[in-house]
Amino acid sequence: MNNPYLLLTPGPLTTTDTVRLAMMKDWCTWDDDYNNIVQGVRQKLVNLATKSVEKYSAVLMQGSGTFTVESVIGTVLPEDGKLLVIANGVYGHRIAKISNKLGINTVVLESGEVEGLDLNRLTNQLENDPDITHVAIVHCETTTGMLNPIEKVSKIVKTYNKIYIVDAMSSLGGVELDIDDLQIDYIISSANKCIEGVPGFGFAIVKTEEFEKCQDNARSISLDLYDQWKTMEEQNGKWRFTSPTHVVRAFAQALKELEEEGGVSQRAARYKNNQKTLSEGMKQLGFEPILSEDLQSPIITSFYYPKTENFEFVVFYNKLKEKGFVIYPGKVLDLDTFRIGNIGDVRQHNIELLLKAIEESRYWLSPVFEESQSK
């Protein structure tokens, strides 16, 4: 089951053979054997996210992570609610786009893509706009690889008694956190990110006391997160509509392998080591990260194009793919960048092999420079 290449992306990502093998069996969505797996997954997700497990519940939703983000926004916000979105990248702006499309009163607190958040502006916004009821932020903004300071944001949000929504799509399972300590009311992620499953569903971990107030809010039938949760609660993990059975089974295996690795702390340490190895090695090859170290997440790293007219990302991408590595194009406005992910079934030796492949693929360098580097 060898892969033709290693995915160095923020998800879908490279999975283990055992996760993929878990999909080689068919399941009945009505059968207790399958629904018991769903219930086990839900409980493990809560255990993963907090020590205060009695306060929270998990609900799964078909589709990509964005489907789950939309289900949360469309279910949690009441008709008279107002959402403040802290946006410093594509995915923060996507939350705002979803909210506006659903007809929700929305305000966006814009921030630069490569600078840290100005928390004073957040305080001023909440101070001057008491109609705001909910605040949403992306934890790891994979546009750049920035890890936003959700703990500092939480203190401000809760000072003004707002509901706190965190899109942790690319961080939950790969960054240590406790959602109760952080006073997060809703946290969102996906099967194919740091827990290292495959694409097919997302999930939200919800503060039950708050979520019980959302019964009549949903603006969609299929994305009614409250109705999905109630059905899973009352019918032993049953989904309302056809569920991605094979993907759920793979995710259950991925959760098992996360536990066997030593939990989130050990996985986070592996990701951090991957990122450090990558960043240091890329600097030696002449590539500069776009973020300062204090803003950088362990999930994905963005690099500037090298300072040469000969560099073409597509050529660079294809040369690395030929050597067994797939990376990501950049998404930062007005900057020429590309991205390399550090998550998935990726180890330090994989990063070292990537660095060697990049060194061998520096086609844009002059022969004189290459000769001097080899001495």
C-alpha cells in the first residue's frame, strides 16, 4: 500500500497503512456495531479536547471541514445574534462569507496576514459594539501557518460575556489545549487533519449548556447541527442521513493510533520537531519563512520564493513530486509564497529527505553558484 508520494499539506495528508486498511470493510448505518463505533469516537473527541468532559459533547457532520463550520455558524447564531469574526487569512474570511450568506449580522475585525493580532482593537470593538453576541477565530490560519493566540482572545471575549467559537480545523489533535480552560463554547475540526484520518466528515465539540439553547436557530435542514446532535444523543450515535461509514471507521483507527503515540503531547512534539527541522534546513538552502518564530505554528510553514527571476513554482512543484513529495502553493495576498505541511504520518527522516530533494531540485541556480555550494 505504498503511496506514490508523501503529502506535505495541511490535509488531506499522508495516513498510515492501518488507517487506510480500516476502510476495507462495509458497515450498516443502522447496525449497533457501527453506531457503537460512532459513540466511541464522540467520547474520545471530548476526552481529547478537555479534562472537563461532563461539560461538553461531540457531534459529527458529513462533508468537508467547511461544512461543519457552516453548520456551527448557521445553528449557533440566533436570529437576533451578531457575529464578530477575527480574520487574518483566507479561512477567517471564509467564516465571515458563510455568516453573511446566511443573513447573519456580521462584522469583521481585519488583521494583517503576517503580523500578530492587535488585541487592543478587539477590546475596542467589543467595548463599542454591545450588540455582538458571538466571536469567531481560526486557531491555525493555514494561509500562512500562523497560530493565533486563542487564550489571550478568550480572556477578552469572556470579559464581555460573548460566546466563543474557535475553528481549530488544522490544530486540534496537534496542539495541546483544553477547551474548558480556554472557555471555548464551540470548537471545530475535521477528520483529515491532525488526528490523521481521511476526508469525509468534520466535527464540533460543543459546550452542552450553551448548545441546548440552539434548538430553533438552524438555517438549513442538512446542516442543522443541533438536530444532528439530538439524533446522535437519542439514537445511540445514529446520523440523520447517510454517514461516511468507511471514513468513520478509519477515523476510529486514527484515534487509536493517536493514543498509542502518546496522545496530543507526543504528537505535538513530533510536529514541532518536523517544523523546526524543516525551517532550519530551508534557511540553509536560502528559503525564508514569511512568519517570525513567535507566530509560527507547527502545522504548516510558508516560505517566500527565492530571490531569482528563474524560479517557477509549478516547475519546482513537479520536480519535488517526481522525487516523491507533494507541497502546497501559497495563499497570501500580494506575496509570492509556497507552503510545506508538517502533519500526517511524517517523521524527521521524511523532512530530511525532502530537504535533500529540494537541494537537488534547485534548477534556478546558476552553475557557478551550484559549483561553489558543492565545494
